[in-house]
Amino acid sequence: MKSLNLNKKILFLFTISIFFSSSLLSEEVDIWKKENLDKKIISNNSSNISVDQNQSKINVNQEIKTNIILSDNALTDSKNSVYGIFEPEQNNLTLDMWVNSEGTRIKDTIERIEKIKLSSFSEELLINTLFTISYLPGRNMTDEEFINYKINWLIKNKRNDLISSFLNKNNDFPNKEKIIRYLVDENISKGNIQDACEKTNLIDNSVKDNYLDKFRVICLINSNKKNEAQLVHDLLKEQKLSDKFFDDKTNYLLGIVEKKDNKIDDTSLLNFYLSSITVENFDYKPNNKTNKKIWQYITSANLLKFEDYENKEFINELEIAADLGSLEFSYILNIYKNIKFSLNDFLDVDNNYKKLHPVDSRALIFQKILLSDNTDNKLKYLFLLNDLYKENKLQNIFRNFLSDQLIEIKKEGIPLGYATLIENNIILEEKEIPKKIRYNDDKYYSSRILKFYTEKDPSLNKLSKDFENVYKKIKKNKKYEVSIKDAMLFESLESNKFVLPDDINYANIKKDNSAPIELINMVKNKEVGLLLLRIVELVGEDEIADLDTQTLYFINHLFLEAGLKKLNEKILLMTLPERV
């Protein structure tokens, strides 16, 4: 095949470049989930926050003048770009929620958050904060730095749903190639090569990424566009962006050379994929150091050849991979089923498993579980197998399987003495459906007054009538004292222009439960984005419904002061009502 000169190649390349943009629906994130929490003590070690005198000062009261151009895909400004998924008004936020914040403080807060295992509440508040469409921070933080935090979080947490929404809302942003490469590898690892090729079309060909450029060549070959593939390959070689391994594999796929190169390279998923489709009688034995994506591709492409059930060391490697999440546990169970045991092994299984190799002992106990004819026996050997895994430092491999088995057993009835053990080993993954509100007019915070926040078309007239009825009833109770939760409700009502009776006073509660001065200053300075990040950090592993009332009160108060009424109302409905 004749090579074209460089100018012709470049011209031809431009004619074949395609830009593809998937139109995916972004899903609104619900930040109100319920899990168990521990009470958190909030230390106020940052008292007064003041802007360094050497830094340029920002007048937070000054109107920000911008020329915003709205489009279906992105919001742009003549000076500043805006990136995100959710419209600002969704949670009463604004485009300038970051503008008044100093970049290093945002970076430090995000980096501290990354070290915390967030509760569902904290995580989804973080999502709504980071991915609301907004201008970037004003000082000491570049566009690329801020976008990188967003991209890295999405990739680390494998939020492919949000990645799709982010790509749909934002055509161009710094380091877009990083997120496309992640999507490409995700699809290759699942054996979805065609889908992986489509992902490369989400990034303009003018953006140079060596990994993606190489994969484009393979995609063109797979599409039987070998002329175009050779053209792009030649360009990569001329620009010294190729390498010998890739050249040899590509030349074979193009038909330029007939002899197969049997070299296997596992330094990247792309190179491993090329190895798997070009090496005759491909045989690769992964181990616990093998990249997780390669493990996934091996199993998806059915490349894991296993027939030697006497190779206990390799079986243990597979167990380790399953424990790390690189291999499906079902694959291990299938191996266990095929390991042969004698009748005598089963007759005295409680003693015989101790004499076997650890792999065989686990396989024997698993087969005993399958043969168990009553619930007590099944439970006994399920927990024995769980202990055997823990002894061999395989802490994760059995958790989900054990949980699923216990859930099924629980449906049939829990044997005596097993209740606590079963409950402690069931993994609760399903979202808890909020129970129906039961209004209790003996307390303000749980009374019918809350209907103002639950009904579709609330009115102050209806609120006044409900409040009057509750007020008259509670007033008869001479011992009743206004609680912190009552104060949360009263403050929220007043923010909606409702006037409380003169004899209801919660000034002391407001005084005794004030927020840390650091957070108060953020509200004053209109640093709403940073404020929400700090609340994410403070709540951390805890769920909003289980926080102590002092913390609940000042978070609720800060939301009201910052004009975040939608977040305030959701907190009220998560923490105040009694439910049945």
C-alpha cells in the first residue's frame, strides 16, 4: 500500500473526522437518603475568616455584570466559562456561588472531603454542590484545576450516569480526553468494543491524546476502514506518537505483515486488548497484581481458561482477585463446585475440612452448604465459611453472597439464637422508602403545620388556620417548652413571612445554638459553594436525620440565611415529622 504525502494525509484526515455527541437525559440527584449515623461534635477552630490584606478584595455586594449566552449544551461567558449538570435554581443556588471564594480554601476543603467515607446525604449534597452550573472560583484556582476535581471525583466513584449528563451539558472543557479515556476503558473492559469506539467520537480530533489516537486506529480497522486507519497510523508514527508494540500489532491487523506477533503486553488495557486479538492460542494467567480493568476484560471476553483444579495457588489468586472486586464471585463458586471430594469427606466434614488445603476446605464447606437440608445446618456452614475467608484475609469476597443467603433465610423464619448474627451480616443496599407522615399536634414540629411544606399548593391562609388550632391545643399544656426542633420550624415559617404569636419566643435557642463563625462569615460573604462544601465535610459519614439537634438547627439556620429554602424544606421533612 502506497503512503500519501503529509499534506494530503492531513487534508484527508480532516475529511473523515466525525464529532458525535450523545443526547442523554440527566437525572436529578436526590440528596435525601436515610442511613444510621453517629452524633458528631463540631469544633469551631476557625474563628474569624478575613481576606489577606495583600490579596485583591472583592466587594460582595457589587452586582456581577456578565453577558451570558444560554444554549442547550453549555453556558458561556465572554470572560468566564461555566460548567455543571444541574440548573442553579434547582436548589436556590446562583451562577456566582463560587466567585467570592478563594481557590486554595476550596481545594483544601475538597481534599479533606476526599479522605472521608461520606454518607448518602453528604455525598449527594456534594454532587449537587460540585455539579451545579456555575462560574469558576475567582482567585488562586484555574479552570483546569476545578474541572479536574470534578472529573476525578466522577471517575473515582464510577458515576457513569453523572458522567453522561456532564458530557451532555458541556461540550468542551479542560482535560475532556481524561474522562473519554475512562469511558473507553470501561467499555473495553466489558467487551463492548463498538461502544468504546463511539465514545472516542465525543472528543474532537483536534484534541491530541496518544491513547485515544491509537484506539481510533483500531476502531477504523474494526470498521473495515483500513485506508483511513493506515493514514492515521502513519501520522502517529511521523509525529513519534506510536511505539514498536503498537506498530507491529497494527501492521498485522492492516494486513501489511502476515506473521503474528505473539507478544502479550499488559501495561495498558489497550495493549492487552491488542494482544488478545492478535496472539494465536492466547493464554494469560492474571494474578493479584493484574490491573482490575484487565481482569474485567478477561472475564467479559471469556479468556480466563481454567481446567486444572489441582492448581491451588492459582485458585487462590482468583480468590484474591474476587476479594478485590476484579473477578465475579460466581466464577469462584463454579470452581468450588467442580472440585472433587469423597463420600468420607462429607461424612465427617466438621473435622475433615481442617486437614485440607485452605482452598479445598472452603470448597468442601461450600458444597456442604448446597447439600444442607435444613436451615440450622445451612446457617452453621455459611458462618463457618465466612470465618474461613476471614482467616485467610479475604474480608470482602463472601459478604454479598452471605447477605443474599441470609435475606432468603430470614423470609422463611429465623432460627432461635441467630437473629442478631443474621441482622449484623445483611447488607442494606436498597433505598429506604420514606414512611408516611403521622401528624402529632402535641408538638409544634410534628404537627399539621408541616402540611405547609408537604402540600402542592400551600397557602398562608391555610397555614394560619392550622397553626391556630395547634397553638390553642399546646397552650393548654402549661409544662410545654419550645424545643430546638420547634425553633427550626418557627424560623422557617418566619422566612416565609408568617408572623408567630407574640408569646412564642425562641431567641435563647437561636443564641445558644449558633453556627461556627467560619460558616457565618461564608454566608455574609456570599460564599455559598464553599459553605456547602464545609457542611459536607462537617456532616461527613453521618446522615442528616441522626445529627444532634444543635447541629441540625445551625445547618437549617445557615440554609435560610443563605437563601437556600429548598434545601431547608427538605431538611425539615427529613428530620421533624413522625412517620408510620
